[in-house]
Amino acid sequence: MIPKISILDRSRTREGHPAPQALRDTVELARAAEDLGYHRFWVSEHHSVPGVAGSAPTVLAAAVAAATRRIRVGTGGVMLPNHQPLVVAEQFGVLEALFPGRIDMGLGRSVGFTGGIRRALGRDTGDADRFEEQLAELLGWIDGTQRAHPEVHARPAEGLRIPPFVLATGEGAGIAARAGLPLVVGDLRARARVAEVIGRYRERFRPSPWGSAPYVVVSGTVAVAATEEAARRILLPEAWSLAHSRTRGSFPPLIPAEEVEALEMTPKERELYEGGLTGHVAGTGEQVAAELARVARATGADELLVTTSTYDRTALLESFAGLARIAGLA
């Protein structure tokens, strides 16, 4: 079994439940994750996505940290090209000052996924190419080594220990290795590619003040239920939402599994939908334990970051509880 298990919640909206409810659901899930013994609870950044309420991850992380007591809290991640590094440093500095020893800084290199969003953010696709430079600047604001603006200090971040993580989108793995930072890589549906990325990261890792050795977090969907079929049904709403987005250009709120099963799909939708159901870790406790053991052997991961979303909140909580039992979480 992978030594540590954590959760990334994307604050997915559900049909009949508006975005504010999705954010409250995230906070409630964080409380449950802490009670179940999960290591971290992270939130994400998405802009102008109809099915996702989490657009301001540091604000949401503050709410999560305030509602919990022990679990580590962070972002998976803040998309650094969308922001000025100084402002990101200040935001995480405030979080760490308020919740000392519990804050993680997960960082990604994506920009808004449509031209309209990028224009609204004042960014373009080329900003993603500056991620390594922005990352170095951000870390400099935190450890006090930045010299580009000697008269400026990121307060209260400067001098605080805020663990950074790099999401492996595009060149992210190489950047993480060169910076000596932990790597977050997914998803588990493409395990050969994930293993290849991890191998290159470990080979190229350079020890740094932030880390003396490689640290790998693998992310993916995990569903645990009493039967294999019940676990599969947990996956249906997200699989349909993905198929809808790929064919109609809009990522919609999640709908109940029974509504998904009743849908008439075009051949293309059906193909994408079935593809969205394959490759995940889903089944009974025994089946999931065996599959996660295979993932651990294939990747040597230090941590698993679970990204499961579904319409049925009761089934989702029971799934996380089942995973906690399998893993022997406290």
C-alpha cells in the first residue's frame, strides 16, 4: 500500500445544487477526511467552468483549514501563470501564519483553457512557458533570496516554511526535478506514462533546500463500495460530464447515476463515456487493495492523492471511509 493517502476535491457542482453548496460540500468533506485519517486535503483552481465552483483556491483553503484541526491543507493547485508570484507568496504566507505547520503550496503551469478566460485574466498561452521562472521567483519571495526587487518583501511569507509541490502538466516533471521539489503526477488511467514521468523525475532530481530526495504523489480516481457494480456507479456522473464536455464544449454539473444510465448517447458520446470509466481504481475493498498494491509497485509512489467526484455524496463518503479502512488510516 502507498504510505500516505490524501484527497483533492474540485468542488464539483451537482444538478439541483448551486455552486455555493459545492463549496460547503468541500468543507464538509474536509472535516470527514480529517476524521478518517487522511494526510492532506487539497482544493483546485478553475475559472469559468460551469461544473466547478472552486475558482479561488487559497480562499477556499482558508475555509477548509479553519474548519479542521490537524489535516494538512493546500492547493492542487494554484495555476501560477495566472498570478503574480509576489501575490501568491503573500496569500500562502497568510495561510501559514494563521494555520502553522499545516499548509501546502501545490502549483501548476496551466492557464485559462479558452481565449476568453485568458483575456479576462490578462494572460495568454505563452505565460505557461514562464512557469519555471515564476516558480523560482515565488520560492525566492518565501525564502528571502529574491534580489530582483530588493526593497520589497513578501510579508508574512518570508522566512516561513511552506512546502511547495509541482503538478506534472507538460514540462512540470522536469521543472520539479531541477528545482528539487515534490512531484504530483496523474492520472492512474495512463500508468505506463505516469511511471515513465516518475522515472525521468527521479533520474534528474537535484537536491535543494526544499527537498533532499525525490518525493512522488500519484493522483487518480478511487472508488470503493460493497460490490464492483456499486463502485462503478460512483464513476458514472463524472464519466458522462467528461463525455459531454468533449462533444459539446461545456463541462456540466454532475447528474445522478440513474439519469446517466437512462441517457441516449451518440456513438461518439458513448465512446468517450466508456473511455471515462476505464482505468480507474474501483471495486470492493479487496479489489481496490490489490490494485493499489500494483500501483505502489509500478510507481514507488510516496503518496496517493485521490480525486474522486460523484453526484451521490453518501456514496462518496462511504467510498472514502472504505479506502481509509483498506489503508489502515488512523
